[in-house]
Amino acid sequence: MAAQNTARIEDTPPSPDMTVRIALGGETRWATLATWSDVADELVAKHGGTPKVDNLAPPNKASSAIVLSAAPSTPTFEPKREGHDVIGEARSIVDLEAAVAAGFAPKATIFRRGTMVNSTGVANAARSRAAHDALPGVGPACADFVTRIEAEKRSDEIVPLAAVRMTKGGLLALPDKRYSVTERAFETLVGYHSGIGGAAYLTKCWPELRAINVNHWMTALGQSEIKMRNGLDDAALAKWEPRAVRLRTRDSNSSTTPREVFGVVSPKRYTNFDVDMVARALDRSMPRDAKCRIVYDGRGAIFDVQFHSNVQPKDYVAGEFFKAGIRVRTDDTGGGSLVGDALVFQNLCLNLIIIDRASTPLFRLRHTGTVEALATRFAEGMKDALGRLEHFLTAWNYAADDNRVQPFEGVSADDMPMKVSELMPGIFNSIIERELVPVRGRRDETIPKLMTMWEADTSYAAHGHKEISRGAVVNAFTRYAHEVEQDDFNADEIEHSVSSLLYGKGQSKPAPLTYLPVGRKTDAEVES
């Protein structure tokens, strides 16, 4: 940066062209009309809060003065300035009102709403969109995650608490088997369920000393239960049960290490609505073109479903709401509830560096009750989330989701596979069953050929998966007509009919994509 454009920490301007004074956090800087916004952003990043900006230019320079407001209703400076976008300001105000109405509490911008971002802001807006586009779709992300959890081969075992022991080698010992144990599971076992206390100390002990401590307390617990049982009358004895725990186990990462206890929970109250179930439910409830990031630490997971603005980076302004999302957090070790929040992201400055992330709670579900009840409440929470984000999803063209696959009548949603390659045969089968596209011949022969046509289409591949897309379905039928169908009349009929999958017929919308497992008879066929 040229010397005459450099802001300095002084009480008086170092040169006549430095007419803008910026003060924040006990620090005062001077800048030119060309550099003041960058200096203000630096001070905000350093101190936080809203800077006080004064333009000390002579009156004849007022037309190029800066605009800054500490809050929408309390402007610090209000003269006109080049770089203010009226359309961007209106978009920001409409988005702000919609966010507030949906229960969010967005922060005030540092600069007046509608002030256009600088070149750094444009570049950061483009990077934000590119990073969003690089994420996998919600379908592939959830499918990969479910496969990962299935590989753990989880299972639960209910055991009497007094029967649990530790080996000198640090393993959790039962009369007939041995488990490795995570630190979290051990702390829950000895602290919450056994009441031994000192879990933090015991985790730091070497295994032999830890075994001596734990086994002593577990032996005492067993003796206490025997004494209690012996003092009961026959009626009370019939109802008495020893204290028990449910050990949540999975395969360890090592072939030489026993199965691992990763959680210790109540045998009666805790409901296994695990991370893989959350992933399946999330996939069913989100638009196909939503993006998803999943973070898993072995205990629980964070699911971030993301939607991004389609506003061009060059049109970004201060107060731009450019991203929205849904965050779901859950813990499979009994350490917390299933929590959901809706999020909106707003640019507060001109560099797209100071970002406000406003959130509003959706639900907090304890791991109690039935799995079906939890799944229903989770689905209701996701519906609420999409409702709160409806304004943004509509503005960013996420509202119309014609690629969502529904179960065929009489088919349970639980029967629908998550992997697109396993779902597609059922989609083709359903289309043929409903006579949407007149494909002739035996289905056990035609559907594998349609799958070959679909797999040959590379235009819809993403992150190693093919997304569900009407375009890919149409292309498969069209390629089938050209390369497989031998009868010219049948081929022409297929090509003529397949367009209805994209555009519908007349004024009607396209028929929904549904899934019917190959080889499964419909209710009408069963009745006949």
C-alpha cells in the first residue's frame, strides 16, 4: 500500500488526504476515503464492537463521504457514498425481517446495509460458494456415514453391575468375555452408574492400580446387594432386581484389540436412536440439493446441512444473508440429548470476514421413549427447520424439490435403501409399474439394462456417487430407447413419453419419483 494511503495511530492526520478518523478500543487511526473500510475492519477484528467513524473532509467533499451506522436505527454517518447498492440494501432488509420473523436475532451490520463489499469481499464470497459446492450432497454424505457406522457392528449387552471387573491389562472383564473400554465409557461406569467417584483420577492410574480400586468397589457393591436381598420379604424379593447396566459395544479399530465398550447407559430408560438412524432420517427430510458435512468422534456426531445463496459474489453487500443451515448434534454414549438448531449467516463488513451466525433452537430430544416416537419428533423438527428457512430456500431456488424419492404405496420408508445405486432399480420399477414410460419386456431383464444405461451417464456423478436426478432417469430411458429397444415404434413411444417425467403433462406437475422394490408384488397384484 502506498505511504499516503496508510492509516497511522495518531491523534492528528499525517497528511491532508487522510480525512477519515476511526476510533475503537482506545485506538485511533486515520485513513483516506479509499482505505477507511479496510482500516475499520482491522480494528473490529482486533477489538470487536462498532467503530466510531468521522469524516473530516471539507464540505465540498461531502458527496464522497463514507456511510456507517452503529445499528440500523442509530446512524453515525448518513451522507451518500459511491458503492451503495439500493437493490442489495432492499434484499438485506427483506432477509432481515424474514429472519427475525422466523425466530432469529441477527446482529447489526458494521456498515450501512447495502454498502457493496470490496474486492476482498467479492473473492471471499466466491470462495464461500466454491467451498459449499465442494461438499457432498446430503444423500451421499448420509449414505457413506451409515455404511461407516454399520462397519462398527454395534451391539448392546445388559449385565449385572456387580459382575463387572477390570483386568491388570486395563480391559473390562465379565465372567465370560473381555472388552476394551473408552475413557468416556469408563468414567460413566464408575462415576454415574457405580457411584465410586474419582473417575478422573482412576483414568490416570496405570491399569493394575485402576483394577485394584475398581474391583474392590465392585466387590463391595455385590456384597451390599446380597445383604439387601437377604433382608427382603417374599413379596419384595419377587420384585427385586440387581443393579444392571447396558454396555454399548462395537468392533475396535485394531484386529488385535477386543471389542470396545464405547458407552454405558441405563438398561431400561435409554433408547438407541443412534447416529446412523439420525442420518437416515435426515436424508429423508432434506432437499436433495442440500449439502452436508458430518463430523464423528466415536461418541456422537454433528450433522451440518447447508444451503447457500445464489447471489453473484460481485453483488454482495454489508448485511448479505448468504448461507443458512441446520445443525444436529447427538451423543450415542448417554452423554447428551439429540439437539437441533436452525442457522443463518450474515455478512457484517465489506471483506466478508466478520460473519454473524444467528441460531434458533428447534428441539432437544432425550434418548427416552420408543424409537418410533423419537423418529416422529425428529421429522417434525426437520419440518420446522425448513419452515424457518423457507424464505431463504425459496429465494435461493431450493424450495422446489422434484428429485425427492417417496416410497410406493404399501412400501415402508424403512425399506428404502440409502445408496443411490441400490435405490435406482426400485425407481425404474416404479416408473414401469405406473406405466409412466411404456417399456416392453420382462422387468428382470429390462431393469438391469436400464441400470447399465444409468451407470453410463457421467453428467450426474458427484463425490463418487450419483445424485438422484430426474435428468439422469430421463437420460437412462432415452439411451435405452436408442441402444437397446429393437422395435422402432416402441423406441419412439418411450422417447415421446419420457419427457413427462421432467415436465409433467399439460398443466400438471411431474409425477413423483417413487420406490418399488424389484420383484415385490403390489397390493393389487396380491389381491388378484
